[in-house]
Amino acid sequence: MQQVLSYLDANKDRFLAELKDFLAIPSVSSQSTHNADIRRCAEWVANQMSTIGLQTVQIMETPGHPVVYADWLGAPGKPTILLYGHYDVQPVDPVNLWTSPPFEATIRGENLYARGSADDKGQVYIHFKAIEAWMKNNSSLPVNLKVIIEGEEEVGSANLDSFVKEHKELLKADMVLISDSSMFAKGVPSLCYGLRGLAYMEVEVTGPNTDLHSGSFGGSLHNPIQALSEIIASLHDKNGKITIPGFYDDVRPLSKTERAAFKKLPWNDRKYAKQWGLKNLYGEKGFTTLERLWARPTLECNGIWGGYTGEGAKTVLPAKAFAKISMRIVPDQTSAKVAKLFERHLKKIAPKTIDIRVRALHGGEPAITPIESPGVRAAVAALQKGFGKKPLYQREGGSIPIVVQFKKLLGLDTVLLGFGLPDENAHAPNEFINLDNFFGGMRTAAHFYNELPSYWKK
Amino acid sequence: MQQVLSYLDANKDRFLAELKDFLAIPSVSSQSTHNADIRRCAEWVANQMSTIGLQTVQIMETPGHPVVYADWLGAPGKPTILLYGHYDVQPVDPVNLWTSPPFEATIRGENLYARGSADDKGQVYIHFKAIEAWMKNNSSLPVNLKVIIEGEEEVGSANLDSFVKEHKELLKADMVLISDSSMFAKGVPSLCYGLRGLAYMEVEVTGPNTDLHSGSFGGSLHNPIQALSEIIASLHDKNGKITIPGFYDDVRPLSKTERAAFKKLPWNDRKYAKQWGLKNLYGEKGFTTLERLWARPTLECNGIWGGYTGEGAKTVLPAKAFAKISMRIVPDQTSAKVAKLFERHLKKIAPKTIDIRVRALHGGEPAITPIESPGVRAAVAALQKGFGKKPLYQREGGSIPIVVQFKKLLGLDTVLLGFGLPDENAHAPNEFINLDNFFGGMRTAAHFYNELPSYWKK
């Protein structure tokens, strides 16, 4: 183990240089213009897997972007980890808000900035180097490992579901390991045991059948932007509660233990507001900010557009207005039911002066992992050794739908070993990974492989 | 006069060919990429003015786009008309909604389709050909004529005000004549005696100081799209009335005579709704559709944008959301006061969870012209002869701010001799001018020059 740690320490510069190559590939999965980049990125991952000593490396086709698979199964009698990550990234617009180009990884201070640095290429790469360190120094791993790195996480992992179904035998394992989430704060290593799910919708409001002159026609018909605004405004009440009937029916109430655990975490609302340049926070009454973020469902507008949005003034009364609206859901809500409730409610409240179309773009389920499982206990031990500090427990507001699918399709619990930070700008300009977390993450991953077998026996 | 009419009839094909050249120049004044086209268009207008026999032709510079001036002053003792029009046009986006290219004039059925065909190049050209017909057949006009065709009407005529101030002597006249509006309906020649004004605003709502991940942060702060929607939704009450305090204070109430005159016009709400593909109309309670369109102020969203508006799903909680909102105003409201009321109200109602910026983009005043003035009476006579039908009186929902400026700066009343149609798509895809109106407009313009002197004496 000491050799492994020394190796990780000795090769830091090379690791950063290699990571920059990985981050330079603009593997944006939601934009078809980047299809060739996605392919190139899958090949980069496959090459890397071979280089670090994994076996059975293969780029496996799907109807969408490919999954890259590799394994190392030379530890009979030891548990088998299914390590999951993704090599695709979010779009980069508005690109003018990036301080350095999104696909030219740049170190400023103690962070490395690039699209995908934290979500999720950087965290995938952490495992690659932990594996490399074991293989170069011991020619073996302390566990069996199967690795799948997919290319469609940022567009809802549309094909991973059937991929897992088709390869149940190949993917057979004892637990799933994912590093695609954040620690609670810099210097506060923590283990995430719960995720929110997602129901992502698109709404299209149509007024007149063509754009009209707002002078000649304004006042006689319902402006679709106004109608859409009225609909959106009505979706929260004065207490910040979502007004969709039945929306909260399946929400698992927070236990006293959980609320107490959250209160142990270092948190300051004023500091949080200040960090994001806000005078005041906003949210559902009766809950703390951490409770709102992790254990309460939300409804957010991710985008809105309609009419003239260019330079200057155009006096148009537009034919259409659009919004992208997503709901984060918590156990025991399901994305399908929430999407249906949303659609039914919007169609019901839509005024008779406009037409409305509601479309579900994608969904993912919420998840909670037992704190007592051997995987979580091994992760707590590994974090303590990797960062020299006892980790705290937390939940996470984001979604990793595949966690639910692994449970459903393979019967496996997932351990979420996240090395990001909450302010890492994962889906925004200036995404970064903290370098302490990057190298601490490598040590933690190396320890985790080492710790797991002993916890597994107990 | 008969020769003039015969000439207009004999040269129809040539007139259409020439008009197509005029419409082929993409003189979009709001987009600086079209500055060279604007210049080319001004030169086209100047050449045309020389060709038809006008004198003193000159392209007169302004700090923005130039004004083209010409005159013919060979009728001493007769009234002098100041003819105003504009050679600039609206942007053409969304360009994919045009059936034929916006700058390739195309005849389909009884209409000619192109950007600027009705607003206002087509109507400017109508006068050019009426002038040509008089000059070619009589070597003179029955009136004195001064013509100014500007290039900034679609961006608020920012420099025309000072242009008129600087050239008060040059522009001295007895009345202003403008053809930049619509008839009431196809086959219903009408004379417009009132215009609405405009106050065009831009609103910027800022939430967090960067785009955030809607999973990791959703629920803890006020989404700027949601906040903007709430603000927009609150600007109308359940009766379709605008909620800005003081907004209606200066609105001149509709007289009984006016309401009765409007009721004489052929109108059918169901047909109107059907024309625009609407199941139901929307508007201020207590007023008919025509009253809402012409004599009541309105507030319309002309554009809205924020967050992710591309293909697919991006789980962003955006930093900013924007809207372009314009108010149409009626006598005796003023754009400056309404803009101030709007700004003050929005700043007051903006929640403390976001920041708001409100900016006035441009404004124009409403206007009413006396029905008893000699110019209006001559126009009624000319319309009757040009279209063979007694015209009706109407108002218009759009704005021609310069009408107010001509009154204020030159002391002149304006006659609005509009040859467009209400469904001409003036600021939208598939703008057109009806060919009957185009040629009937030429006859009417020729008659107007002939009729005016006799009414002027009375």
C-alpha cells in the first residue's frame, strides 16, 4: 500500500498533463455536432484503460454514444466492484462567461478549470490512476474490478438501461462504485448516501398562428409569453411550495435523526447567499437550506425563450413561447408519476386563450443507500485514510439515475465516493476540480480497493 | 388627371419590377451588419427621386442612418405637402418561417411578399409612382411637395427629431402626409385618424452570480426565470387590466360618438380569432376588440430569454433572465411618464431575492388628427375616387412617433393615408402588400395631390 501511495505522489505532474488531454476533447453529448468528439473520447478512455493494465477493453456500441468497458478479475474470492463513470460533458454556453477556454484545462490557484474537470472526467481519471498505481506496483488489485464509462449521462443515459439489461452477466458484481458527486465542502470529506431524482419537461405555448405586430394586434389576444409566465408563476405558492396537486404525496418525510445529522454539518445561510451574490435566499417554508437541497423536491425553470431576443427593439407579438422546467424529486417519488402530474396540471390550468404542449424530456429516480452496507463502511475508512479526517454523512441534490437502475436491474447497492466540491460549477461556466481533492481522491480510491475485502467478510 | 390614371394603369408591370429591386435591399436598421445595405438603399431612393422628376435630391447625413430629401416647389399659391416615409425595415428572423426569401419579392395570389413590402417601402413607392405619373404627363404637380424618407423608423427614429429641428426652414409646409398604416380591411378603404404611442422596455433579472447546477442548488434560491415570470404575470389582473399604479390616469376615455363609429365597421370576433388560429380572444374587460386595439393602452411581452434554450436538456439554474416588454399608449399618456411608472413599479414589486434592472429602449407618443382638417377631407375624397368606395374612419394600434414630432416641432397636422392591410405581417415572417391596394393606393395618391388645393381654400 505504501508503494501505491508513493507512486501516486511521485507522478502528480504526469497525471495532470494526461488529464488535460482527456479534458481537451469536447465530448458534449447533447449536441450532435460533437458526435465525432464523443467517439474520439471513447477511444481515449479505451487506450487509457489498456495503458493502466485493465483487461478485456472494448468500446461497446449502443444506439447512441458507446460505452467503454474493461475489467480485471484476478482476485478470486474477493468482492467485485462495478465502477461506473461517464466521459460525456455538458454544453459550454454561455461560452463568453468562461475565464479560460472550456476545453483548455487551466490551473488557477488550487483548482483546475475545464468542462468535465469535476463532472465527471476528472473523477473517472482519479480511479484510473489509483488502478494504475496498484497495477504498476503490485501487478494486481486487492479486488476484482469491472469498469463501464458511458457517453450519455448528461442526456439522461437513454441507452444505458438496455445496455445493462443486455449485459447482465458481464456486469455481475457485488457493489457499484461511482465518483460523480461532491464532498460537503473543501476540507470536509463526506460520504453521500442519498440522491434526488429528476423529471425534465419542455412546455410550448402557442398563441396566434404567426408572429404579429404588437402595435396593430396588442390588446386583442393572449400573448404566449405572458400566458407562459402566468403558468410558471402559478407553480409555486407564497410559501415556496409547489402547487401541482398530488406532487408531495409520495415524499418520504425527513426523520428526526436525519434532520439532526444535517444540523451537524458546518453551514451558514448568510455565507451561502453571499457566495452566490444573493441578498436573500428563497425556498420552501418550514425547512432548512440543506433540507431543501437534499430531501425536498423542487421545481426549477432551466430555460425560457420566445419572441425577439436580439439587439434593440422589435415590436413583435410572438406566436410561441417555450420553457424547459425540471423537477428534482426525492424518495419515494417517481419521475414518471411526477411528469404525469405536471403535464396533467399544466393542461388543466392553461388558459383557453392559448394552446399548450407538454413533453417529458427525461427522468431519473431518487435513491438512498444503507449507511450500514459494507461498501459504505469501507468508503468511510478509505476517506479517513485518504484525507486524514473522519468523514461526515450527507445527501446530494443532484441526480444519478443509473444508481436506481443498477439496483433495479442488477440488484446492487451503489457507493457514492464523490471528490467534487459544491461550488465546482458542474453545469455552468468555469467548472473546476480542486487539486487537493483530485490527489486526495486518488489516495482514497486506492485505499478503498484495499479496504473493501475486509469489510465484505464482516 | 385622366392621363395620369392611364399612365398608372399602363405601367403596372414596370412598377412591380422596380419595386422588387427596392425590396431586394436588406435595409435592416436595427442590425449594424446591414449598415452598408442601408446606405445602398438610401442611394436607391435618391436615384428614384431624380428619375421621377423631383428636385434638390440629397442624401442628408445624421449621426445614424441618412435621410433622403427631395422636393418640387413649382406650384406657387398652392399648399405644400411634407411627405414622410421610411426605407428601413424590421429584422427578418425567424427566417425559416418565411415561405419565400424575405428579400426576394414574390407574388403569390393577389399579394406581393417581401420584408418592407407594406412597412414601408411599398407605400413609399406608391407615392413615387403617383408623382412620376403627374410629372411625366403634366411636367408639374398640382401641389408643392417636400419629401423626406428616413432610415431609422424601425429603431425609434432616434435622429429624426434633431434632423427636423435643424432643418425647420427646409421642411416648412402646410401639412404632413404619411402612408405607413393599414386600411381597415380588404375592400374597406378607410382613413386612420389616431395612433397609439409606445414605451419599449428591457428588464434584466439577476439571481446567483453564475449559472448553477439545478440539482445541487435547486430549492435554495430564487430562480431568476421564475422571478421574472412572477413579475410578468403580476402585470395584468384577472380582468386583463394593467396593474401598474397610475397607468390609466392619463387615458382619454372613449367618447360615445367614437364607440358608435367603431361599431359601424365590419367586425367579427370569431372570424378574427379564427384568422389567427385562436379558440378565444383575450383583453381588457369592458371594451370591444377594436376599442382594445385602438383606444386602450396595452402591455405586451415582445421577447423573453434565459437559461438553456438549445436542443435537449441542460440542468442549469441560470444566473439571469431577460424580457423585452412594450406598452402601447393612447392620448393623453406620454411614453416618458409610462416608462417611469413601469420602472418604478417593477423595482417596487421585485422580490428581495433577486436583483432587477429596467431600461427604456425607446418611446413614441400617441396622436389624434382632427377629422375636420382640409387634409383629412381631401384624403376622404381621394380614397373614394381611388378605390370607388366611401371610406370609413378608423384608428390604428401601432405607433408613428414622428407624427407627434411633426406637430410639436413644425406645428403640422398629419394625414395618414394607409394602404396596408391588418394581416400584412408587418413585423413578422411573410410580410406582404395586396396588389389591389398597391395600385389603388397609387390612384388615391395621384388624386390626393389633385384634390388638396380645393379643400385647402375652403
